[in-house]
Amino acid sequence: MKDRLSAIERAVARIVLVYLVFGLLWILFSDYLLAVLATNEEQYQRYSMYKGAAFFTFTATLLYLQIRGTLMRQFKQEQSLVLSEERWKFALEGAGEGVWDWNLQTDQVFRSDRWHEMYGYREGDVGPSAMDGRKLIHADDLAHAVEDIEAYLTGRSKTFVSEFRLRCGDGSWKWTQSRGQVVESDSAGQPLRMIGIHTDISDRKYSEERVFQLAHYDTLTGLPNRVLFMDRLHQDISKAQRHEHSLTLVFLDLDRFKEVNDALGHDAGDQLLKEAAQRLKGCVRASDTVARLGGDEFTIILNNLSDSASLEQIAQNILNQLAEPFHLGEEMIYLSTSIGITIYPDDATDVDVLLKNADQAMYAAKDEGRNRYNYFTASMQQAAQLRMRVASDLRLALSANELVTYYQPIVELATGDICKAEALIRWQHPVRGLISPMEFIPVAEDTGLIIEIGDYVFRQAAQQAAKWRQRKPNFQISVNKSPVQFRANKNSHQAWLDQLTALGLPGNSLTIEITEGLLLDATIPVVRQLQEFHQHGLQIAIDDFGTGYSSLAYLKKFDIDYVKIDRSFTRNIQPGSDDMVLCEAIIVMAHKLGLQVIAEGVETETQRDLLLAAGCDYAQGYLFSRPVLPQEMEKLF
């Protein structure tokens, strides 16, 4: 608008200037010529009349030509602008966008044919004003949509982009992204006209919601997972600190759940967990948080209970509800639960300490006979000392060569070739026999013994890789590295790299398996170690992907080579099942990011075939082999 005004002003100034110059020349020379040409008074009078007529005729002609030229140029410019806008709108509609054109002075909105087609309206179904359009926006989104447009029109935002749900002609809702810009303003800079587009972003929004659910909620029970639980616990503690009130953390574990799972199968176990989750939610208030940390472990955050009697009533109600029989098909199962309770700020103010307190109180309840709740007390620290006996035995195990490295094959699904293996530590205790790592690894992490154990496993795996690569040149062994190992010694990785160099092994002989939790809290030293591993050719795999520590936002940030789908997803896959959909989503997402996928816990040919059809790269599980000693592994090649 300002450019148009400037052009008109220049045209007017040019016309006035020409008129002034011509008039000045006429005044200076016309009388002189008249005196020369006229020989008498009569001629002088007649020529004066001719002079006036000529002046008016010439100036009128001059003004006509100047004004006509100016108007023609303006007309062509406006025609060009209209043509450009039509081409612009055509181009946008050709790209599948719905175009809108808003006259802010009249509040009239033009909506293109493509716009009506996108939302299922006929011409005239939607009123012509902007207010008519706002009536279509979802009530929950209207306030921020109006705020977005007002922020842009008032200059508080340089661009206009807003996302909201818009009601379609059939009553359904489409997520819409609205973008636009002012194309015409008045002399004071106030917007007069705005043009923009509406884009259907429903698919993107549904994908984001699905990813958020996967990252923050347990796929089996629908409860918050560990990531969301920890976030809420931090927030609730901060709130309790500000308002000076208490917070109760409850940790519970289903008694003898493993026996039910082993006897009736994983499907029955999953059904039981889902039912238990619903019963727990029914025992607390809407403002409280019930979360599943994994397996049969649940936590509850109770905010600002009025007194201890209320807490004990809730705890007893949980015991009663979970003691009711579970109907699993034709089976009726009876279970109990053990509950540990700790209170902020009475017992501790640190999140990790509170979790340990609740865990210790829960184990104390189990030790006292199960089916009860127990408050954390200082005496429970004595129970923690008992774990040190395990740590003491474990320390002796290192020097007594009681630790044995087993290997589980990893199969390339497309060929069936065993091209990788995972190194797994086992403890051959002289009294208790073969001990599962599930029992001693947590103790090793708590005591720091995991560092020595991890180094031992890496040395064993590297030596084994050197031997097996003589038969299979591209064979690769995966070694787990605990977050404790990463954080305890900033240079621990260097010894591993030196070991490879001493054996003459390339970096891609081994893969380092890490947990998702490590990436969620990756410090600079941790990041540096990961980078140096990758620079030396070692590959990185995320173990147990999707079990609650989900790190979808971190996959692009770090140099990750593999994601390992946790067995909790693969063991129940069937065509069209939720677990199958999740596996497919993880596989597609990983491949889009340039990562390969290893499925864990594959036990049946059906599972293998479904994963192969979904594009999974590798698999490991009892279908191919249990973890075995090196000499048994070699028989599988």
C-alpha cells in the first residue's frame, strides 16, 4: 500500500512539474512573440485570444496524456498483482492446501474450493466471516488460536503459524496448521488484508501422540512408565516443598507373580497385570499417580494425605483389592502383594533415596511374610547390609574365577546366518550353583563391582571375537556396559580400546549395548565416551528398547547403530496385535533414522516370520539357542 501511494505521489508531482515548466516558458516567450508578430492593436487583441486558446488546448492535451499514462501503468500493475495472487492461490491449491483470504476491514473471508473439499463443506455451508470460521475450531484450541492471530497482527510475533482442531462437515475433527501473512496495510501500517493456507496435519499429530504414548506410558497397562513417573515425582516433591506438605511414596510388588507367569504363560500374566493396574487405580484419588516400573513392580505417589490413618486405609484397601481372585480364562488365581511406604520429607528429601527407602520397606514386608505393608525405618538399613554379603561373595567370585561368560547367538533373519552374539555373564556359585545375573548385577552396580565385572566380560568377549573371526571374518559380539561403568571412570573406555588394539581387532568386532536410561541423563563425559567408541569403529546398540526409559528424541542426537526390541513386545506378537503394531512402528522408525533392529526373546517360528515380514534385521532368543558356553556356540556355526 505504501509503495502504491508513493508511485501516485510521484506521478502527480511529475504532472505538476510539467505544467509549471510549460506555463513559465509560455509566460516568458508568448508575449514577446506576440509583440513581434502583431503590427497593430487589432492584431494584438486577436493574437492574444489565439494565444489563450492555444494555451488551454495544449495544457489540456498535456494533462490528458500524463494522467492517462499514469492510470494505464497503475491498471497494469493492479492486473499483474491480481494475476500473481491467482497464480499463488493456484499453486497452493495444487499442493493440496486450502487457501483463505481475509479482508480485515469487512471481516469477510474467502475460502477456496480446495478448502471446502478438505473439510467436507459445500460452498455456502460456512458463513463468510472470520467469526464463522472460529466457530469451527475445537473449544480447547480456540483461545490459543485467537491468541496466535492477535499476536501476529499486533506485531508481537513476526510470523503467523497456529495449530488447532477444526470440525469437518461430518462432525469429525482434523488437526490443522494455519499459516499466513499480511499482504496489504494502510498508510499507518495497520493490516487490511491477510492471505494464508490451511494444511491437514492429522497424520502427524496422531503419530506424535503415538510416540508420546510409547515414550511415557506402559504399553501393557496404560499406566505411566518410569520416565513419566520420575518426572511426576520430581514435580510433586517440588510442589510439596513449596507448600510445606508431605508426600508419600508407595512401592509394591505382586507376591509370587513369577509362579503364575511360569505356570499359566505370559498371556495370562499380562492379563493379570492389566487387571491389577485397574484395581490399583481404583484405590487412589485422581490427583495421585499409579505407575508401572516394569515386571510386577508398581509405584504410587500420594500427595498431601491428611493423616497416617488415611494412608493406612489406602494401603489396606490395596491389600484387600489385590487379594480378591483374578479370573484368568477358566483359572481363578489368588495373589497377595507386599507394600513399602516412605514419606517425604520425614524419611528423605532426595528422589533416589526415597525410592531406595520404599524398595527396602517393600522387601521387609516380603521378609515378614508378604501380604502386608511396611513403613521404612532406620532399622531397614540393616537389611541393606545383608546385601553386602552377596557383594562380598561376588568380590570373591572375581578372584576365584566363578564368573563365566556365556554367548547367545544373534541371527540375521533374511539369511538365517549366525553373524553376531551377545556376551552374558553368569555366576557359578560354589554353594548355590548357577546364579542369574538378575540377582547379582544390581548388587554389583550398587557396590561398583560392575566395573571389574564389565572389564572382565569385555576381555573375554574380545578374545572370543578374535578367535571366531578367523572362521567368520565379520562376526561381531555385543557387550553390555552399565551406566555405572560409564559414570564411574571417565577414561574406562580407553582400556577397552587398547584391548582391541592389542588383539589386532577392528572396532566393528564388538558392539556396546547401553540402556535407554543412560541417554536420558547423558553427561558430557558419557557423551564423549560414546563418541570415542564410535570414532574407533565400535557400534552402539540400545538394549531393551521401549520398556519405559524410551529415548525416541535421543536417537538422532547420538550415534546409535542398533535398537533392540525388548522381549516384552516380541513374545506376544500376533498379526494385527498391539504389540505387532508397536514392533512395526519401531522397525520403520529405526530404518528411517538409518538404524538396524534386533528383536529379543524370539521363541517361536511365528514370531520370527512376523518380524521378518515387518523388515526386522536380526533376532535372538530361545528359538535359535539359549545362552551357551563358547564350545557349544561353535557347534552352531
